[in-house]
Amino acid sequence: MISGMSAATFSEQLVSADRMGKDQLFQNSLTKYNSQIDAYEILESSLDKMSRKLEAINGDAFESKTSSISDDNASITVDSDAPAGNYDLSVTQLAQSHQLTKAFASEDAVLPTTGQLNIQVGADPADAITIDFSVINTDGTRTVADLRDVINNHSDNPGVQASLVRTGGQVELMMTAKDSGASNNLAIDLDGADWGMTQRKAAQDAKATLNGIDITSSSNYLENVIDGVSIELNQTHAAGESSSIKVESDASASEQAVEDFVDAFNDLLDNIDKLTRSLGSTVVDEEDSKNDQDDDDDDDDDDDDDDDDDSPSSITEDQLGVLKGDITLRMLQNNMRNSVFDAAPNGMRLSDIGIEMGRDGKLSTDSDTLSKALKSDPDAIREMFTANDSLIDRIDTLIDPLTNSTGYLNLKQNNLDMQVESVEDNMAKLDYQMEQRYQIYLAQFTAMENTINALSSASELFQ
């Protein structure tokens, strides 16, 4: 034994001492590279969010329409291409489906064993079925309930629904056209003669006037009656009454899109500031706690795409300044700030709609000013954001070189991945070298132990 230790223990301690410095160096490198990878992923996530908000503004944010109606006689849906305007709707008649019934003593009343029941919907003879009682009731046991099922399950059913209505004293076999409108009337006969059915509802079209224009429809749903406007008729108006309909730009959707843009802009610049700041900088310290709270609030409001993003989303204290010295990111930050100062092609600036940049380099929004601007001239604001060489174009031009498939962020992340792989390879090589060195130490100290033990045994012979 050497100093009370086995050869294996002594060899392990020597190897541990040999590799300690390199292990620490490798671990420091891995920590540094992985922190930088996480940092670039955070920036990529922020840039993606910025791009999505720009797409939202460039999409339907300024095209959305909203509608209102003065009563419940109709319901309105509008698309983005609906023209703004006021309309007066008067409903004089609702569309309804033709409905006929025939009375039977009970639902177990037996059908005849001969005769052909013909059911036709509308004027086209092809839209009809014939039910031969001699075929479906050969044994004389089939009932009215069976007839209901035969009609409903018929492979060539032309558009009629059969049902039973129990009145307490008898049963009514009810047949209703599946489609409403005057052209979808039912014609039912037995062997060409009247089958004794009673009309419960007449087949009729919906009738209404819109701004004095007569409208007739087989359905109560007037689809695209005005470009982008559909109306569901619910009930008729009393004589002389009408519904007032208003279609206008959805200022709330536009306002939300602009505010989302401001939030995404601030988040991006804040992340760049934190990740590239010099150690010990206090420029943004006063804002950090507020921003962290704002980030938490924003996470609750993010869309589904954000929820599915597994990338890091917040910056820890250890990550502050991890990308210090990245000139490209600092240039992006400065260029982003400069881009929002420039006037749009129509001469408007963000300050015209209540968006200002503070001393901290972040945008703030005066909601009242923005709301008034959107209501007074939404087209001008849309042009400021979306016209050629507008704000969106300028920011896209700055972001795209960083986020495209061969862009700056991918290049940096790939290089860092390669450096991590290189460190891991070197760690594996060190493990192999240290294992070899351990075996050498073990062999040497085992031989030394054996020699010492042999000398000790020999010395005992002379005692």
C-alpha cells in the first residue's frame, strides 16, 4: 500500500489532478457556447414574432369590417371585402319548406299490400321516388312507422324527410321538403290519385327589400347579397318597420394589430439590448422588472403559433451580455429605431397616430390618439404601414437577412453547434487519453506495491 491507498485509488487521484484544468476549460467552453445558442434562439423567436405581427398588419388588420343591426329580425356576417355603408332591410316573408301530413289511427297502422306511392319534389320528374306496397309489404305486416323508415332510407330520396307526429288520439305521417322555397313543393299521390294529405306549410320563398330593392330567395340565408355581406332572415317585420344595418371598418382590430406591432418591436429591441449589453451596464436595469412582468402578460395574449414555440422565450440574469460584441445585432437595433422615425411615402409618421419613442429607445402608444386616427382616416394609416417602401417593407428588409434559411442567425447557430461538437470530441479524446494514463499509473503502482510487498516479506526472514 502507498500512503494507505491502493494502487487504483492513487492512480485515480493522479489522473484527476492531470485532467482537472482541461475539464474546467471544456466545461467553460460548453457553457459559453450553449448560452450563446440559447441567446440566438431567443432572438430568432423575437424576430419571428415581429414578422408575424408585420404580416398581421399587412394582411386583414386594416381590411376587417364589423356590422351591427338595430333588431333581431335578421343576423349579419361580413367579410373583409364588404363595403362600408348603411342599409335598410325590411322582411315581408320568410322562406319555408313545403309540409304535408296524412292521419292514421296509430303508428302500427298496417299499410296496403298493393298500390304505388309516388313522391316528387319540385317540377322535375327525375326528383321523385316510387314505393311499391306490393314489394315492401308482401306479407301485409308493414306499418306506417316502417313506411317512414323506407322513405328516409331510400337511396334515391329526392329531398323529403318523413316523420311521425303523435297527437294523442292518432298519428300524423308528416312529409317535409328538406329544402325551402316555392320551387321545392311536394307532390304525393297513390296510383296517380290524391292520397288524402293535408298541407301544413306552403312552399314559399323569402321576400325582403334592401334599400328599396326587392329580393327573393328560396332560403332565409341571403349569401353575399352585397359583396362580402350575408344576411340570415329570422322573422318578418310589421308593416312600415325595418332593420337598420351598418357596415364599417373594424377599428378595434386595426388598433390591436398596431399595438401588437409596438409590443413585438419593444420585445425585440429589449432582448437585443439585454443580450449585447456590456457587463455592469445599468441602462436597462430600471426596466428589467417591468419588462419581465410585461413579457408574462404578453405570453397570455400570444397566438397559437407562440404557444407551440419550444424556443427559449425569456432572458435569465446569466444570459445578460452573452452576445456582447455582436456588431450585427447592435446595427439591427439601431437601424430598427431609425426605420420607425422615417416618414412613410404618404408623408405620415408614427407620431401622427400617437406612437412615440422614449429615451429608452422603446415605443409607447397613446391609445386615444391611435383610436381617433384609425376612425378618422384608416386608409391613410393602412398606407403608412403597407404601401411600397412603407414601415413594413423597411423592417422586413432589416429582418430578412437575419432570419432566412441562409441568414445570419442560422450561420451563427451552425457555427456554435460545430464548436460544441468540437469540444465534445475533445472531451471524448481526453477521456480516452486519461483512461490510458490511468492504466499506465495502475500498472506502475501495482508493480511498485508488489515489489514493496516482496521486499517486506524477504526482510522478515532476517528478523
